[in-house]
Amino acid sequence: MDTRDEIRCFVVGDLETNCYAYVSAGECLVVDPGASGARIADELGDVRVTQVVATHRHHDHVGGVRALVELTGAPWAIGEGDAADAVRALEISSHDFVALRSELADPPEPDQLLREGDVLEVGTARFRVVETPGHTPGGISLLGEGSAEGVAFMGDTLFAGSCGRTDLMGGSWKQMSSTLERLAGLIDPGVTLLCGHDPATTMARELASNPYLQPGAWRPSND
């Protein structure tokens, strides 16, 4: 990552989701505003929010989108395979979570549907879209290029020492397994992985120690 660029992180919502703001040349890409959209907009008052992206459809990643885009005027985007369910994220999440915060809202219809190979630009940075199904059917990750080279936004696909759940509605371990195998060969070891929850990690660390990236990793019997 270029030292002139900046990454800000806001931990939001009951599930403590990491919302990231990538700032470059006065422009800002916001990734996964899962709650507190108004607060995020206020915190980013010194830059121009030019794009909002959700890595997947779950309420803890899209619940703050509506407030944020209404206050900033920025367009928002999500993977094509998750778009239809993202706009009813709270209803879907009610199957898995007893209560949801009142500040959350379903997002509006997305302005852009993201597909494999699409590129998002912010200042001098670029992020290439990689389709990473498994946690949800339309999950995506964003691999940094240009001045963002060396960082990647993983959403809930890959965590430090773990990976995303596949037992929620639309999850698939078969897809997750294929996604993780692909990412292991796609992402350079030196890349910093910015995850949807918990601390950042590196691909080198995960290749060495994450049990889900090792040969013969555990597989559920019912998927």
C-alpha cells in the first residue's frame, strides 16, 4: 500500500463487524458498513466518499448502507449473486439471530452489481473483484492494485486461523472449500488480509497455520 493512502477501520454493530474506509487522494471507498452508517459518514467528513461496497449480503455488513449512501450520495455495490437478498437482509437474518439493532435498515437497490474481474477505483488505488462464494452465494473479496497493492478486503471468507461459516442460509462448504483453495494460489503471501471480523492477518501466516488452508482440511459430511 502506498504510504500516502490510508485505511480507517470502524468496528460496528452487535457482531463487531469491521467496516473499512480506504482513502486515496481525497477519495474514499467504504467496505461493509454493517451498522452506524450516520456515524461512519460523520467520521469521514474530511474526505469524499465515492463508493460503498458490501462483500456479502448479511445484515451485519449491509445494515448501515442506507444511512451512509443517503448522507454521502455515494453509489453502492455488491456481488451479483447476493443482490436480491441484500435488500431484505434483516428479514433473512431474523432466521438466525433473535434480535437486530433498531439502527439497522435494509439497503436500497444497489447501483452496481459486481462480477469477477470488475475493478473499483478510488484515488490512485484499484481493487479487483474476486468472486468468493461459500459463506454466501454471491460473496466477493477485493484485491488491491495500484497504490493499494499489498492489501485485500476478505469480508467473511477468510479470517485469521479460520474461515466463514457455511451453516447459515445459502452457505455451502463445497463452494467455500473451492474458494479457499483458489485464494491460496491467487493471493501473494505478503498481502495483508483485512477481514470482516477480528484482526488483520497475512496470507503467509494463513498458508502456514490456518487449518482450512491445509491439505486434507476438515470437510462437513452433510454438504
